[in-house]
Amino acid sequence: MKQSHKILMLLFVVSVMARYPFMAQTTDDAFITYRYAENIAAGLGFVYNPGEHILGVTTPLYTLILAFCALIGLKPMLVGPLLNVIADSLVAPILSRRPHADRLMLAPTLYALSPMNAFWSASGMETGLFCCAIALALYFYEKEQLTASAAISAIAVLIRIDAGLLVLVLFVHHLFRRRKMPWLSMLIMVLILAPWTIFAGLYFGNPIPQSVFAKAALPKTGLFDAIVNILIKGFFHPGTPIGALLLISAACAIFWARRELFSAWSFFAAAYILAYTLTRSQLHPWYYPPASIGYLPLAAAGLSGMFQLQRLRRLAPIAFSLLAAASLFGILRMYQRDLKESVALGAFLHSTGSAVGHIAPAGSTLFIKDIGYLGYYSHLRVDDFAGLITPALVGYRARLDFIGAIRHVQSDYLLLASDIASRLEADGWFTSSYETAEIFRSDQRRMVLYRRIGSRNR
């Protein structure tokens, strides 16, 4: 086996080993995709609630892949995390194959050992597939294989709609470099995206996921929240200073790594961070990892350039080893703290959702705020306060108006966290319309199930 092949294999194995332990947990939103996938496989259509054509997922291609797996007897909640772990583990080898990859393989190593990437690629979300598609598109673009890059970019858009930023970056970068329109690449993208766009427009009435509108209605974040979260917290555990060190290293690229600074990889990272900064959109942690695909090579190039100075050259291996060790420490910290917390929360929501499904008769409607676990395991028709699958509630969610939302949908059952429940019980209409049906408790959590007074579904 060639030395280069050994490096590829080593990076892949290290990536898998870093991600595998986190497969013990599943994030709440993944179960939205699982329910869509299983409904498709059951012949109910691309729906969350049967008969309601609402595109409540941002990842149609991933949903269809899981639906196919369910159709042939494989469980989406098992296939999903495994597929994403494998896909995300391919990113470090892809980074190592770049023509100007740093000699000590700092960027691939740090990606392989990134705690945030390890955690979220194993969470059941589409994060690993999305990152792999972005890395492949950028890799083929850099190799000037534009048709392959265009095809994979289109696939990335079908995996998650914010890959539109990648398409825009590659288009603008190509125009500046070549001074001509990439007509063939554009045609390839249109041919790949057109079938889904037409289907979604006819089936849902709009190819844009409902989650885009729901999230756009939420309160805006602070101006610099996206920068801080992605550039510092997003790469490594807050318990280590490595995020700040990489930011300094990326700044060094201005002086010692201008080729990397003006690459499509760096442009994508900058555009991704800038987009969330300017829109001030709510940024969930699984949105952090994609930026690292372009940002880590930039930081590695800046650091490598700095260590080209004669006086610092001998320190390079030591510095790179310390960075790798710090990222590994971050994984251990995340494993000890975040994983245990996520597993405990998932177990509570799983048991609560299943219990609600046994209490409420079939055909009942259930009002909940976070619909992942609870909607999946209750098997009930769901009214979604976040507005992902219940568009009429988007405005109420933006105002945090629970009473208004409940009065609008008149659900048979409500399942609410204790802090929300205590506020609602001070409202006269609420107490005259709903009664407590059950209280669910764990060591640190409490949820209250309410039943509508006079409801047929009792």
C-alpha cells in the first residue's frame, strides 16, 4: 500500500473512531426526518401528518434515502447516524488530497478530531452527508473538474438548502477566475434540481422548506453571535482555547498564505459565516460544522506559513501536536458531559412520547413545542408550536404566544414543559378548557400532559 493511501486510511479510521461513541445519542430534530421517511415507506406520502402536504424538513434527499432504507426493512434511526458518520469521516481524507495540503496534515487531522463535527455527524441529522458533499464539490472545483463539482453542489442543495451559498460562491469565484459563464455546469445543476423543484412545487405548493419560514420569524440573534459561535465555539469544545488560537492562525494567512486566502474553500467559509451574521438567524449547533471545511485549511495554512520563519521552524511539529491533543481533549470533554446529557434527555423524551401515545386515543391531536422524539414515539397527529409542520402557528411562535396558538388549533392534548405549564395555568380560558391528564418526571425534567375538556378523544 502506498504511503498516501495509508494516510487516507488512517485519517478515515481516526475520524470514525472519534465519531462512533456519539452514535449513542440522537438529536430531537432527527426524528422529524425519521417520521417523514417512515411515512413515505408506508405509502402515506411525503408527509409528517397524513394528508397534510407540508415540507417540514430541510433535507429532502436525506429523507428519501432513509425512506428507501425503511422500504427495504432497515431502520432509519440506525442507518441515518451510520451513514452520516461514514460520510463525515471521508472529509479529512478529502482535505488531505488537496494539491496544496499542509505537509503535517494539520487541517485533515483537526477535522478528524473536531468535537463538534464528531458529535453532530453522529446525531442522526444530515450534517455528515452535507459536509461530505461540500468538501467533494470544492475538491473537484479546485481540480477544475467543473461538471463533477456542479453535480455534487446540486446534490448538496438537495441535502440541505443552505448549500445554495456554496453554489453562489463557486459561481462568483469562477467568474472572477475565468471571466466566462459556466454554462455546462449550470445546465447540469438545473437538470439535477428540476425534478425535485417541480415535484415540491406541485406537491407542497412551494419548494422552499417550511422550516425556512418558521426560523425566519424567530427573534434575531446578536450581531456577532454567529461569528463567535462558529469561529470559536463551533470548532472545539469551549473548555479549550483552540478556537481562539485557530482564529489567530487564520489571520496569519493574510501574510503567509494568500493562495489559500483567495481559494474557493476560504470563500465558502467566509460566505457561510457572513450569511448567518447578516441575517442574524437562529443558529443551531449542527449548523457550525460546514464552515470548518474551508476555515480549517485556512488556519492551517496561516500557521504553516508562520512556522516557515527560520526562528519558528523547529516549533511547528510541537505546535501541531498540541493542537491535535487539545482537540482530542475537547472530544473527551464533550463525551463526558454533552453526550451523557443528550442521552438522558433522549431517554426521557422517548419514554414520555411513548406514554402519551398509550394515554391518548388514536386519532387525537397533540400540541407540542419540540416535535422530534415526542411526535415520533406518540404516533399522534401533531400541532407544532414551532411552525415546522403547522404553518398557521409561525406568528404565534414568533411572539411566544402559547395561549393564542392553543386557541387557534384546539388540540385534543397538550404536552408542555413545566415552566410553560405554570404560566398557562394562570390563564382563565386555559384552565376552563384543559385539565391535567398526566405528569411525567425525571431527575431534572418535568412535563405536563393536558386533555381538552369535553374532547371526544378521551
